[in-house]
Amino acid sequence: MQFFTRHYLKYFDKMRCLRKRSAVSFLGILVVCLLFMNLYIEDGYVLEGDKQLIRETATHQLNPERYVHSFKDLSNFSGSINISYRYLAGTPLPRKRYLTIGLSSVKRKKGNYLLETIKSIFEQSSYEELKEIAVVVQLADFDSAWCEGMVQDISQKFAHHIIAGRLIVIHVPEDYYPVLDGLKRNYNDPEDRVKFRSKQNVDYAFLLNFCANLSDYYVMLEDDVRCSKNFLTAVKKVITSREGSYWVTLEFSKLGYIGKLYHSHDLPRLAHFLLMFYQEMPCDWLLIHFRGLLAQKEVIRFKPSLFQHMGYYSSYKGAENKLKDDDFEEESFDIPDNPPANLHTNMNVFENYEASKAYSSIDEYFWGKAPSTGDFYGIVFEKPIKISKIKVVTGTEDRQNDILHHGALEVGEKIVGSKKGRQCTTYLRLGEFKNGNFEITDVEHKVLFDINCMRILVTKSQKEWLIIRSISVWTSQTPNQ
């Protein structure tokens, strides 16, 4: 594995020399190699695909769908990179956690927010949540005096977290880094900017590689971030609500690479990806391409945001950076549980606005053509549940008349039928929709049975189409089944 790492660095050097003699971009050459390694693609298709990729790369318009299996099938991307990490504080985790939070930090010319970021992570987490997280801080500056000073500060302020095994500080020696001078100046960036963003890509690659086996999930933060109260609980609810659906990246902030969540088993592949294309473009752009290459077409971002950028000065030359996420809410908020369920409707669905899009925490919705009396939108839960609160919102700001004008919400029990055609035999009506919306609390005190189903029933035909913007379900306690 040591040989593998050195091979990476030698390869970077060779490619650096090659760029001076070739008009073809480094990214194009690497992708050509990837494509020809894939035996599932026909020769003619590879040639045309490569030409198209080179053209698209120049304008930051990669078409990931065309190359998804080329990237996914490369077994070399699934293994870790053998890097000799220095433990500056803390020791290897004694057990696997639910979530690892990764931070990479360098010396700033103005301001330093790392200690505040670490403090926010721990202060905004409950005692129970702290048992399920690990925080890995990578000091990625080559100034050893600065690193030593930061380690002392971190060790003094967060000693009990280090002793408890939930805070680790690491460093990667400069010898492991590829060439960072004289790189290609893509997007007409000045040379020092190219060096900064290229090194940042490598920093993150090394951090991801280290965190690959520490937990089930990994969230990427910057070193100048403030966290929402009980953010882990919110993340867990979102992950549970996406159970059974495919995703590569879940986003809990709309800024840069703050709050980007991954399955830990994808981290080695992402680390390799960042290393391969480290000099091509900024990290946040590469993350977009990575998501697309693994066949997640759309952004899956949740509101309100769980993480906020708090730094005033950038780590690049101390430039001002006033970016703020206006969807951020610092205090705890009431995020629904939306337990796993099968969704179906007998309404005429418009285009791809299918039923599943209403039962989601992201900004999407169900849209059906004008419903008739007796039409319904049904939810069949995978397990019987106790419900404390239900909220349904129909219509949108720009289509305020596409609401449910006459409807009711019902809950049911006693499931019959096959897995695909399951439904409840009896229903209890909880109330009527008012102005297109429905909300009810204390459901567990009004419904004496464990709920298997829930449905939105159209009680009178309407000319207008129907948008179900969101269906939110809060559970009280899961019955022992």
C-alpha cells in the first residue's frame, strides 16, 4: 500500500510534465483511462464519449450519466489509500459510531474559528447524541508551530471529549502531498488560487480516507461553522425517512461543502476522486460531479439548514467572506419522523410529480390532474405506528389554487392484500381540510389502535389540479410488534 501511495505521487509528477506538451486537459486524459478500463462500453461509444467529456469539462458541464458505470465499477476506488497519519490528540476510536463529523483547517491570515466550530458541535448535542458522534479535525497546514499551538488549545478546551474518545486531531506530513506548484490555471484563476484550492482537495481526500471506517455516515463541515441544536437527531430522522431510496449525498446547508452527508462506504471512492482531479476545479464542484457519476441526478437538500457559515474572513488570503445560509435555524425545530411507508394514489399523476414526492423533507411535491370525489392519496406504513401529530399542506406559492378544496384525512388499521396492493380494511376520519391544509395534534390520544395506514380522501370533485406539497408525520412511540 505504501507503494500505491508513492505511485500516486509519481503519477501526478508525470502528468504535470505531460501537460506542457499536450493540448488535451489532464481531466480528459484521466477519464480516457477510466473509460477504456471499462469493458462494458463499446469502442465507438468510448471515443465519442471522451470527446464530449473534454468539451464539457472546459465549461464545467460534465454529463455524469454517460460515465456512471465506468466510475462505479472500478474496484481500485473502493480501497483505502495508505497514508501515515499523525495523531496529534486522541487515539483510534474504540467502537464504530453513527456519524463522523470531519473538519479540515489551515492557518488563516485573519481570524480563526476552529475552536468555536468544535465548541458548537459539542454544545449543540445532547448527552445521548454525543455517544453517537465522532469529530475528526485535520490540521492541514505545513506550519508545525501553528499545528502545535492549535493542538494545545484544542487539548485544553476539549480534554474531556478527547478522553471520551469522540475527538481526534490528525495531521498528514507534507511528503504525502502531490506537486502543488505550477499547476494548470483552469478558469483563469491566479496561480496562488489554483494552489490553494488544489491543496484543499487533497486535504479533504486525506481526511475522507481516514474517516472511512469510523461510522455509518459522514458529514463534511468547514472550520468556521455554527451548528443547529440537536442536529444529529434531525439528521437521523432524515436518513430514516429516506430508507429504501437511493442517495449519494444529502445536503443540510446550501453553502459550498458545508453539511454534505455521505454513506461512509462511499468515502474511499470520493477520496480517490478528489485526488485524481485535485488540480481541475474547486472541491464543491467536484462533489457535484461525484454525486452525478454515482447516478444521483438531483440535489437532495433539506430545510431548514442545520449548519451556518460564521466566518467573516476566508482561509484564502484572509479575504472577506460574508456568505450566510438564510435557511439556517439555530434553535431546535420540529422535524417530522415520516417513518418508512409505501405510497400510492388513484389520481391522474402529472408528468414525474409522483406520490413519493409529497412524503419527503425536500423541496418537491405531488401533482395530480383535477381529482374527483372518492379519489385518494394513500400511505401504508411498513410497521404499525403510534402517531402524535399530522400536518398536510397543499398548493404552492405560485399555484395557490391547486389545493385540496374539499377533502378529509383518515387513518386505518387491519392491513389486507399483497405487498404491492396492501390497504387497510377500516378507517377513522380525523378531520376535514381547511383552505387546503390539515393539521392535528395528540393523535395518540384520539386513536386507540396502532395505525397501519393514512389516506387523504377527496370528498368533492374539483376543476383545479391538486398539489400535495408536504405530508408530515410525527410518531410518539413505536409499538412492540
